[in-house]
Amino acid sequence: MSNHFWAGMAVIFISGALNGSFPLPMKYARQWKWENTWLVFATAALVIIPWLLAAGFVPHLWDVYRGGTGRAVLVPLVFGFLWGIAQVTFGLGITAVGMALAFAVVAGLSCLSGSLIPLLVLNPGDLLRPRGMLLLISMPILFAGLALYGLAGRRREKEQPPAGGGGAVAMSFMTGLAICIFTGIFGSNLNLGFAFSGPVLARAVQMGAKPATSTYASWALVLGAGFIPNLIYCSRLLFRNHTWSLFFQPGWVKETGLAIAMGLLWLSGMVGYGIGATLVGSYGTSLGFALFIAAMILSSNLLGVLSGEWKATSQRTRRVLTGAVVVTLLSVLVLNLGGLFH
């Protein structure tokens, strides 16, 4: 066990809480519509900050990209673009079903698909070993948790009056849940983008980057490509809804600040997890990742309740929600315990 194990786990827990709270500032956007806020958030989180980090911490960044093969750069870009589609639908899912449900469904399914797909493609024989068996055991537990979330959401939809505002297209709870399920499955492209960035990371270290900061070269590619679907969809809404002008109306400074705060919360959680996992050592991608997902789910659910997403619902509905949280966290723990077996 690493000498910095507990310090790393503390960093991971805080990072998960930060990541799970990133949509909170969007709840206080009063003048901008969803597409305005989401576009500024995506620009900050997926383009400006990652490229500043890469340029600042990876020496000779352009030589890193030019010195590798075209495939080494293309693969992260492709997976990043596919993940960007899921990032768009994640924003829609948050608006449709709230922070609590969206994060739990997306995080749980992303965790499962991000582990299952590489295992089936790269090491299918591991399915019959402890790692694979724990993954298979976690699947029905996760599906039970998702079923409880669905039940809680349907009960909330009946007990609460329809929510107004927010700027996104109005949709039913079941439509929003379906979007979150798609996002959770498709969101594993983020993990795949990083998983296949080995040549870029090796080239960055060769050019003088430290191992921990060499990942910024990969982030810039994956997240930058993920920005493209966000740009396309938000631009479509801005033209269709004639909301471009909101960028120039009084109050734009506050709205911009809220969107940038979303980007800082989201990316600080991602960067913090990388630092924490490095400190934890060999347990960083198993116990560390389980703690990261757990902190994300807990913080998003807590903030969702405190911000009124479950206001005017019955005690029974809230008990169902609590049960869904517990079962989903259990599935994440069982799944990531598989990382202890190599």
C-alpha cells in the first residue's frame, strides 16, 4: 500500500464531490437558456482549460503530437468525439430528471460499460476469473438500483407540479431517464479515449513531461474533440430559439461566471482524481475509482435534495430514492473490487 494512500483517498473523495456538484451553478442561471450556459461551460471545460494545462505542463506539446503516428492522435480524437455526444445528452438528462438521478444512472452505467467493453475486447478470458465474476455480479445489483431510481422518479413526477424554466426542451421523466441510460453507456468512450492514448503519453514523457502531467496531452485531444458535438448542438438551439442575443444582454457577466464555475468544478474533479489515484498507487483505479464514483453520486444526490429537486415529495418516495442510492453504491463497490485482481 502506498505511503500516501489515505491522503490520496481524501483527494479522490473531494474530487468526486466537486465533479458531482458541477451542474449546481446552472440552477441559478436566470437570464440565459440551457444552450447559452452549456456552450460556455463546454468551451471552458473542454477547450480553454485543458489546452492551457497541456501547453503549460507538457513541454514541446506540438512536437508531441507531430512526432507520433497519425493513428496515435486520431484514436483519442475519435473516442473524444463520441464521448462529446454523451456529454451533450448528459446536460439534457440533468435538466430532465435532475442532478440526483442523472448522476447516479450515468455514473453507474459508465462505470459498468467502461469496465465491461475493454474486458470483452482485450481480455475476454477474464470473465471467468475473479475480476470478471465481480463485474458480472455487479450488473444485476446496478440494474436493481436503476429500477429503484426509475420508481422514485415516476413517483416524483406524479407528486410534483411540472417544473418550468431551465431553457431546455421539455420532456417526460421516462424520456429523460432513457437519455441518461444512453449517456451512461456511450459515456464510456471517455475512458476508452484515455485508455488508447498510450503512445501520446509516452511521447509526452519522452519530451520532458512528468508522468502525472503527461496526461494533459491526452486530455487536450479527447476533451477538445468532445467539444465539437457540444458546439454543434448548442449552436443549433441558439439559432432555432433565437437565443444568441442573450450573450450580449445585461447580466451576461454573472451568467458567464456561473457557466465557468461549472467548468472549473467539473475539470477540477477530473484532475483531482488523477492526482489522488497517483498518490493511492496500485489501488487508485480500483478502490480509488469506486470512492470517486461514490462521492460523485452522494454529492449530486445531496445537492439535488437541498436544491429542491425532491421538494413536495412523500417520505415513501424519498425512501425509495435512498434505497436506490445505497444499491447503486453497492454495485459500484462490487464492480471496482475487481480491480484488486490482476
